[in-house]
Amino acid sequence: MYEKLKKYNYLYNKQERKELIARNIIELRKNARLQQKEVAELLKVQYQTYRNYESGASEPPAEMLVRLSKLYEKPVDIIIGADDYSKDKDKARKIFEEQEREISELRAKVEAEKDEIKKLALMNILNFAENELKKAKNQLDEQ
């Protein structure tokens, strides 16, 4: 369970969370064939407040997420996108690829090291990092 929280926190910064929630509530509202003004009235918030949620200008507080969940009869996880790991996986794969390139570049620099003890220590660190990266990639693929 903690792993899902780590993924969510790692893969989305605050602005990305706002945008993800905005996309989801827009889709839910449109599927329900409601206008922004109608949703604002149903949620008992000012129109501008609700509009800010849909534009990604502000993030709905927990109480508002619960109200949205009740309104659309969907779990809060759907609204916040916590269960949408397809985008997460793509983003994670890009991060892994970037880290693989960085390890490869560092390995080339370490190969040029003349001090053999230092070279061996640095290679051990790179090997460890590479193995941890492989484990993380395998976990991602198994999900």
C-alpha cells in the first residue's frame, strides 16, 4: 500500500496533481452532462472556486474531493487519478531511461580513472545503482 503512495508522490508534483484532478473532474462532469455552474451549485461552492479546480489553478480540499466523489458516485481514487498508472508507468520508464544513460556516462568517466582503488570503488557504486534500477524496472513491468 505504501508503494502506491510513494509512486503517486514521486510521479506527480503539486501542479501535475492539480492538472490531473482537473482533467478527471472535467471528464466526470461532461459524462454527467452538467455545466460548471450546475456542479458549483450542487457542491455549494462559488462558481469561480469550482472553475479554479477545473482549470488546475487550485487543488480541491479533501472535503471537496469527498463531495465530488458522492456527486459522481466514483471513488476519490478516480478523481485524484491514484489508480491511473498507465501514465505513471510511461513517466517512470522515461525516468529509468534517463538514469540508465547517466549511469552509462558515469561508467565511461570512471573507466578513465587512473587510481585503481578509486576506480574499483566507483564501479561498485555504479553496479549497485544499476542493479537497483533493474529491480525497480522489473517491479514496474510486473504491475
